[in-house]
Amino acid sequence: MSVDESLRAQQYRDASNLIARIALHERFSTNPHALPLWIFDQLELPDDARILEIGCGSGNLWAENTTRIPEGWQITLTDASPGMICEAQRRLRGSHSFRFQVANAQELPFADESFDAVIAAHMLYHVPDRDKVFSEIVRILRDGGHLYAATNGIKHMHELVAMLRVLDPQWPHESINPDLPNFNLQNGAEQLSPWFKEVGLLGYEDSLAVTEAKPLVDYLLSTTHAQELAKHLTAEEFRRRLSTLKDWLAKELAARGSIHITKDTGMFVASC
């Protein structure tokens, strides 16, 4: 396992960091129709569909849509993290006949042509070898099946970069997510096209209007880089930088009332 993969595994060993990031969106998104609802709206599937989600995380997509799931759908949720699968099982217990399995998206333990749809929501940019994943998805999809791959644009939440640089002035990336250049709204179609007959892109309009500093701080502290920084700095130095960030955010909120955060999100729909 590479250093990056080890850090990623640590970041997603359970749902705590993901929950901190989701909370910011749940509280301050300007679009009242939340992203999990919108993603579900796009699923054009038969009443007896067999569905696989890879990188399901805490099961948020399904937890937000429990009353909308057709009774005949057979849904299998997978994630490489046992901690995530445990959280998804806890959240979804009793709401539908889900199946759960720890699985690596690059080596899916399912038979050929066994699913009508595969969902990959905000996870493909983390995968070291996406061609392996696409090959596996094509293998397990039935003829005419669909991949629903949600991701972000390269400028998604770019305002947070300035905040992260208060903690670490040496942060070298122009995105809060250093993996985002791997698979995003700008380059995803090019990567998917060799594997699928048709690739379309749907856009989701939203932004954040944040009126409190703490949720922004919690979001930043949930990132891999902030957590690694806290390990390498002295406790005193990290507290000093964190205090500087809180003061900076307080001044911004006092001057403007809210902090605007750009969101650039969408979903590729790829057909076999």
C-alpha cells in the first residue's frame, strides 16, 4: 500500500470525517432539494432493478431516500472500509432489504452481467486505477445497464483553499481535495468514453451560504491534510494556527454576514 493509499484508508476507516463534511452541506446549502434526493431522481430503473453502489460510505444516498425506494429493488452496498459498511448497516437497518459487503472497487466479487446499475458517488477520484474499476463495472453490468458517477468540478469549494492555507501556508493544491484532478466534471467524460457506448453529464446547481465559523473549522479539521499537519506540528503551533483561522473566519462573518462557497457538482450517466 502506498503512502497516499494508507492515508486515505485512515481517513475513511469510519464515517466520522465524512459526517463532518456532509453536515456543512446539510446545514448551509442554498438548494433546498438536497444532493442525495437529486441523485435518486436521476435513477431511471425498472421496478425489479438490481443495483450496486461502490464506495457507499455511510449509506447517505439511501438514508435520505428510504421512503422512495421501490420495494422490488435489490440493492447491494459496498465499500473498501469495514467501518463505513458498519455505519451504513446501522443507518439503514430495517428500512429496506439491503445487502452489504466490504469490497475493493477494482476487484468486485460479483458475477458477470449481474446488475442493472452501478452507482459511484464522489469516490472515483480516490481510486488509484480507474481503468480497473471501469472494466469491472462494464463486466458486471447487464446489456443496457448504467453507471451513475457523481463527482465535482475542479473549482468546487475553491474558497476553502484560502482557509486551509491559514493552517498551512505551503498547501500546494488549488483544490481542498488533492484527489479531485484525478476524476472530475472536466475530465470524467474522456475517461469513461472508451468503456461505455454513451456518456452524458447532468449538472446540479447549488452553493453554500455559511453563517457560522465552527462548521467550516470542523470541515477543514476533517481533511487528511489538517489531521496530518496536527501530527507534525507541535500542539502549541497547531493551536496558534487554528486560533488564527477562527479569528479570520469571525472577521469575514462580521463583515459580510455569511461566507459564500462555490459548489460545482454533477453526475455522469454512462450506458453500456
